[in-house]
Amino acid sequence: MDKGILFPLVQNAALLLALVFLYDVIPKKHQRQYFLLWRIIIGMLIGGIGITIMSTPWIYQPGVFFDTRSVILCISGLFFGGLPTFIAVVMTALYRISIGGAGMWIGVGVIVSSGLIGVIWRQYRKSLLANISGGEIFLFAYTVHIVMLLWFVFLPNGIGMPLLEQVTLPVLTIFPIATWLLSRLLSRRFELERDEQIRLQDDFLFRSQFNAGNIGIAITGIDKKWIKVNPRLCQMLKYSEAELLRMTWTQITHPDDLEADASKFELMLRGDIDNYEMDKRFIVKDGSVVYTHMTVACKRGGNHAVQLVIAGFIDITSQARADQEVLASREQLELVLSSSDLGVWDWDIRHDRIERNARSADILGCDVDMLNANSRQWMDAIVAEDRPKVLHSIEAHIRGETAQHKMEYRLNTLNRKVRWILDTGKVVSRDAHDNALRMCGTYTDITDAKLIEESLKLSALVYDNSSEAMSVLDEKGVIITVNAAFSVMTGYREFEVRDQHIRLLYCDLNGRDFYTQMNNEIREKGQWQGEMWQRRKNGEEYVIWLTINTINTINDKEGHPYRRVALFSDITDKKQNEHLIWKQANYDTLTGLPNRRMLLEYLSSEVKNADRNRNHFALLFLDLDFFKEVNDTLGHAMGDLLLIETASRLKSCVRDADVVARLGGDEFTVVLSSMDDHKGIERVAENILRRIAEPYVLGEETAYISASIGITLYPDDSTSIEGLLKHADQAMYAAKDQGRNRFNYFTPSMQEYAKYRMRLIQDLRQAVANKEFELHYQPIVALATGEVTKAEALIRWHHAERGAVSPAEFIPVAEDTGLIVEIGNWVFEQAARQSAAWRHELGVEIQISVNKSPIQFRDEGTLLNDWLKLLQDLNITGAGVCVEITEGLLLDASMGVTEKLLAYRDAGVQVSLDDFGTGYSSLAYLKKFDIDYLKIDQSFTRHIDTDSNDQILCEAIIVMAHKLGMKVIAEGVETEAQRQVLLAAGCDYGQGYLFSRPVPAGEFTQKYLQDPPLVSRV
């Protein structure tokens, strides 16, 4: 280390310490009086010290020098805060600028950074400056001076690094030590200021409490002489302070308390205890006695000997005298209560001691000494549900919220019985601060009275809370008393009906002789029971169920009536509910019309009336046309509105004596009574058709429907109700078959057809069970080549008695009965197996088209999956089976057509659209669904060679289909001319009698599969 550097820096640091030491001897008492001014003065003083030490630096070269300004500025920031440090930084910075030189701005930077680091460090450690550790001071010093050294890196012309090599070690040795010495000096001053402040606070607190407190305080020596007393003690003992200081405390202590006080004082002097407290009496200056509660403590010296004794005194004279008065009166009270049946309790609240007398112990069933030894025993015996209420009542009275504590509760006695106790009590003593000191009370056993009260309450509750109205009458029917239910039910309050005759409630609806008969029965039998009408106060009439019983006079052998008791309940709602149930059972809930059950009852009555009067009546059976379409398109809510409006229109078309009923769904019936000619019936039917055909406004939509009506007459068409309904239903279906929106009378031929149809259904069921069907196959020919690669499977039924039954005859019946599902399943399975057999046996791929009814789409259930599984098992794809559907099926969204067609497509099964052009022919649906073939209906091909319109339509269908990626099959090709026109139009396939009629599988195999000729040669 260069001594040329070390000595100037040490000298500079010593000067700094001397200057700061001079500052430290300046008195501080004026700093708190002129705080802001003093901080400005401190800042200027520190700035002056900084300038002074800057005047004796170590000079490296002109304009570059070192001094301990960084020490004084960082210490200023740490111990004196922002304002003094700011003033010192400004002063020293201005002085450094005035000196100038190459290191001027570096010097200013050192000044600013040193003060700033000190201020920032103080921000976080201000509360600990009096006890700041040496390690933290050195950390702080090194931080400041490392930053100071870093400033010299910015010196120009390569001055910085040589300078740092020369001064780093001296600076980091001397400056931290100087910083530590300064901080020790200043922290000691902070510590002294803190201790002085604490001492002043303690002195203030002691003086304020000693002179102004409500407690008497005295300081004595071990010789028991008063050394210092406060004004409160002088006031309490009625001596002046000078008089007490000439006395010892033993001189004015009550003789009865002197020994106890002296013994505890000796224990404290020996070191056995450090403090004690006791109640103590003093004889004051006027000779009276003051009761105090005294607390005594001592201060011990280095050898643990007592030096001073301090005692506090609380005046409890009023409380003590009150206790004496209570004690004196207690003996008198015990004498009075010992002869009574009351339990007595006396509670010393301050010491939480309670005493009870012998009667209290008798009630609980224990010994009085045991009861008083355990103050909690009585409270613990109170039933758990009642205990919180008891405690709340006592606490409320102690707080002064109630005039007295009074509570009834149950007590679990030690002999395991429950007794009712009336507990009353009152605070009899409070201190000067209104705190309760003593509370006394009594226990009364009210168990017997409670049992009687409970019995009376139970009887009253039964009478007042009975759901049945009750009234007590005398023998003349005058009302004596009524219960609450009576008032609720009749509207009369008790005082309004008391002493009134019961006829006040009579109602004319009971009839003229009702009350006479009832009163006669009561007189004869003494009782009556039944339904009757009664009138409320507001005039409302209602139905009651009444029971009257007679109470005879006691010991009256002749049985003269004493009282009559009437019990009745309102059964109006019950009667209304019964009527509602009857109505729900007999009337349609939607339209309010009679339902089938009510209709049958009415028809039965009408049949008897017609037989009795020898007249006729007509039964009209109506079914709404196109209602299903309205329901499906507009929704069930709109459908319900339409049915309600239909019911209203039907009722407007008939007489009041006629009946309109709804059987269910969209089926209605009309019964026209006493109809002697057909003209009146037809007039009503035509009116109904006209009204039904009028538009229906359903919300924002308008719907149009019609009706089909079947008419049957009694007794002309049938003499039974079942026959009338059946014949009317048959006539209605005949009207539908004739085009709907019309009426039709029942004829015997309808019955014959119904019988034929029924037998056909029976035979069809048997045919399904016995597998009486057979598939014929009609070839579908490629018009361009004449090859047969496709065929349509057509079902045939040969009945043992009927012979060959046309599909046009039995297929509609099968669809109506649902048998089409089972038949269609059989057809599909047979066709699939036949296609697989031809491929396996002959190596020929023949695609078989199978017709699928819309009913199958609706009711097939899980059969679709079974079909697809069968195709998978037979390894058949689109080349083996094709499903034929009709156009109308595509429009029915309710059958899930889209999902099922997609399932066929995914399984590789092709779809053909049959009879195209005769239905809706919707191009949108052709685009939407994945259709492989279009079949032109034979109504277009029949005249294609002679009718240009048919030819144009067929050509348009063929072009459209090809554009959509479909192939075209023409049905009904019967002539070569038709074939040529279709071939010229680009039609792909033809089917008809020109090529072949449908033939059995064996014949089809022989003609077209075993060395098959080209059909074009046939």
C-alpha cells in the first residue's frame, strides 16, 4: 500500500470524525421544538463538513483527487434522511464544480450516488438504526464505495484504471472503517434518544395513573412507613398527604385485619411471595371504617432484598355493607321460608357461590349439603331442551333487560322423575358500576298444576283444532258454543251464533220435508247422520256431512236430552272431485265432448227410447281427411286446436237434443235422435261437410281438411250398439274409397265385403305361417345388347281353395294389417338367397330387384339390421340385390328414410325409384337421396310410339337421370316399336311382356342363365 496515499486519506478521515464529534456534542433539546428549521441547519452543517474535508484531499493529479466526502454523505442519508442529505449533496456538488478539473463530473456523480444510497438504505432500515449491526454497516460502506470506485472507470484518457489500481485498496480499507466509526457514534446517539423517549413515556404514564386514577396508591418502605401516597388514597382515608407520610400503615389498619396483613407482608419480605391481595379495613380520620380490596407488590434489589413496596386500594365499602345487610336478613328469611313449600336459592355472583335450602334439595331428591357443595348440580338437572331458555332469562335480568327472572322448566330429579318448576329470582345487590353482585330467588314445584293444565289444554286443542266443525246445542236447538272450525266453515264468529237457533244455517236446497224428517229421527233415535246443504254467512251454499248425537241428563232415568252435539265437515270439494272424476271418465279432455264410454251409455239409452216410442235414430261416423298431414307438418299443438274447432263446428250443426262425441284421434260420432226420414239426416251431413271444409286458422297458418261420413240407422241396419258402430265405420271407409269429403250410407254389400276381407286376412295369416308364397322373376333387359343381368322379384300366392290370388288383392290387405313386414322380410330373404345361389351354382351375377312397401319402412324395427347382416353373410353387394321404393316414401320424414337409405348405401345395396313420373317427381329429392335407377312408369311407355308427349317426357326423364348419374329402366314394354323408341332415346333397360312374363326361378334359370340367348332374338 502506497504510504503517500494512505496518510492523506487517514488524515482526511480523522478530520471527518473530529468534525462529526463536534456536531455530536451540540445539545438536542431544541431539535424537537424547531424540527424543520433544525433539519435544514443539519443539512447545511453536513454540507459544511463535506466542504471542509474536500479542502484537504489526496491529489492524484490536477482536477483528480480523493477525500472522505462519500463517507459523510452516505452516513447523512442513512441517519439524517432526505432533506438534510439533499442540502449537503447540493452544497458539496456545487463546491466540486467550482474546483473543476478532469474528474469534476465524476466527483459530482460520487457525491450524488453516496447520498442516494444512504437515503434508500434508510427507507428500509429506519426503525432499526439505534441497533444497527456492525456487519450491516460494513456491507453498507462497501456498497457505497464500490459504486464510488466504479465512477472512475469513466475518467478520460486512460486515467481511470491506473488510478483504481492505486487507490482501491486504501479506499476499501480506510473508508469502511471511517463509516463504521461514524455509524457507531450516531447510532449511540439514536439509542440514547430512544431510551430518553421511553423513559419520558413511562414517567408520563406513571404520573397520570398515580395522580388521576380511581385507585388509591401508596409506596412504603420495609419499615411500613408511607413514603408516597396519591390523592385518591388521601380522599379514601380522609387524611392529608403530610399526615399519612408521618404514619405507618399499621396505625390505621383495623385491628381484626392487622394480623393477616402483617403475616403476608413478612412472607413477602422473606422472599416467599412477590405479591399478595386481600380485603382490608382501615379506621379513617373521623373514626369510620373503610372497606378496601388491597393489592400489594414489591421491588427487589440486587441481593433479592425488598427495597420498596407499592400497594393499590379499591374502595368496596358500599358492597361490603350491602353484603352485611343481606346476611342479616337471610336468617330472617330462612325462618319465614322454612315453614313454606318453596325452595330458596341465594347466588353470590362475584364469587359464583350459590346456596339452596332444604326444600330445594327435597325437590331435586338429594341431600342439601351435597346440593350446596356442587353449584352446577341443579342447572345440570334441568332438561336439556329447557336449559338454554333458563340461562337466557337469568342473563337478561342481570343485564337489566327484565324486571325479574321468571321461568317454567322441567327438572330431571335424582329419582328419575321429571318435575315442573317455577323459578323466580331478582338481583338484590349491585355495585357502583351497576354490576350485579347478588341474586336471590325461589323454586316452586308446579308439577300437579301442570298435569291439570295439560289435560285441559289437550281437551281444548282437540275441540278448537279439530278439522270438523263442532257445535253444542241445547234440547231446543239453540247454539251454546262452537269451535274454530265452525267459524271458518260457516263464516259466523262465536258471539254471532251464540244463543241463536241452528236454523240460521238452513238452506232451501234440502227440500221442504227434509228438516222435518231429520228432527223426527233425532227425537226418536237421539242421533242422525247424512248429507245436507248448508248456507254460509255470505249466502254461499255448500254440502256437508253431518253427524248429530244426544247427551242425556245425568241420572235421568227417563232420558231427557241435555245437550246435542253436531259435527259436520265440508264435502263440497269431495263432491266436485267426484263429479270431475266422472267427467274425466266420460268426456274427452281436449274437446269436452262425450267420449266412447259416454257415447255407449247414451246409445244404450237412445236404443231403449227408440224401442219405447217406435221411432228411429241415425248414427254418423266421421273421420277427418288429411288430418295426419296437418299434425305432421304444423305439429300436435296445432292439431289439437284443429280438433277443438272441429268439435265446436260439429255441435253447431246439430240440435241440442243430439249428441256429438269424440271416439279418439280424428274420429267423431253424431247421434241424431228421432229421425223419421233421410232428408233431415242428409241435410245435417251436408252441413257438416260444408262446415268442416271451411278454412282453419291455426295461429299464423291456415289449414284445409274435409270429412268422410258413414251413416247407419237404428233399427234398420242393426239392433245392437256394436253393430251400429261397425256398420257406420264400414260406411265411412266406403266414403273415403269414393274420394273423401262425402257421406255414404251403410249397405249390405259393405258387410259382405267386410266378411270377405276378414276371411282374406285369416287366409293371409295362415299363408304367412305355412309359407304358401312363391317368387316369380321378370327379366330386366339391357336394350342396347339384349342381355339379362337384372330381374324383378314378384310374389305369387296360390290358395288351396281360392286358387291364384292377385298381389293387387292381398298386398293392400297385408299393408293394412301389418303382415307386409313379415311377407316383405320373406321376399327379401328368398331373393337374396336366390341371387347367391345363381352366383354360386352358375357363376352368373343377376341383380334381383325387391319391392319395399312404405309400411315396411315404418314398422320394420330391427329387420333392417337383419337384412344387412344376411347380405353380409351371403357376400352379396349391389350386384346381387336392389331395393325398389316409391316416390311418396321420400317425402315422409317420420319414417327415417334418409338414415335407412344411407344404411343400404353403406352396405353396397343399390336403390331403384319405382313408377317415376306418377307421383311428386321432386327433383330436390332426387338430388338429396342416393338413387341408382329410375323406373319410368308404364303409363308413359304404353303409348310412347304413338303419343309425342309421352315420347318427349320419357326422353326428358332419361336425359335428367343420366345427368344425375342414374340409369333408367322402362316398365311395360310390350311392342318392338316401343323398344326402338326407348333405345333411340338412350334408355338403359326395358322390362315388360315383350321380353317375358314373370316366371318361376327354375324356368328363369333355364331360359336366361343356362347358355342364355339374347332376348333381342326372341
